[in-house]
Amino acid sequence: MAVPKRKVSRTRRDKRRTHWKAKKPAISVCPNCQSPKLPHRVCKYCGFYKGKTVVEVEA
């Protein structure tokens, strides 16, 4: 079984983990009500998607 010969320092460990960041989600604008929404999803404020009202939203 492979065992490390020496302890990995905090600096070395943290250098390896620098790319583990969470990415910011892409946000587009709803063409119907101009509120922010995730791309390729129905707008949760007006229920609009691809030029049609898909979901009835309560006022």
C-alpha cells in the first residue's frame, strides 16, 4: 500500500486546491418581464419560455 513519505504542507495542499472554486451561474434576462433567470429555464416570475406562457404563475 502506498504511503506518503512526508506530511504534505498546508501551502502545497492549498496550491493543489486553488481550482476548486464554485463558478458563478450564468444569468440571462427574461424577454417578457426583464427579470433575471437561468438560461434554458422557465421564468419563475411570469412563466414565460421561448415566446410562450408555459406555466401559470400566481400573482
